[in-house]
Amino acid sequence: MDKRKVIEAYRRGFLTLQECAQILGVEKTQIIDILDHAATEMQRSQHEDHRHATGNL
């Protein structure tokens, strides 16, 4: 299963943190780091999209 879909299911409330960690095959503490990293990447991507849309590079 695609890790991004599992994380998205957790964020939407379809999975608990423990279930998310089990599906991804990581410890519960590791999933917190993964989620933090994913959030950082999402923010960076949105920022870059905004810069390209406004013409500011």
C-alpha cells in the first residue's frame, strides 16, 4: 500500500496512530517523525507552487 495513502487516511481520521504505524511497519514513535517530515515537505511544496504561480522565483 502507498505510504502516502496510509498517512492521508490517518490524517482524515480513518486510522489511529497505532494502526498507521502497524501498516507502515514502524514503531509508533517513528510514525510521529514520518508525519512531521511529510508535513514539512507538504509546506515546502505549497510554498514553491505559490512562488511559481506568482512569478517570484
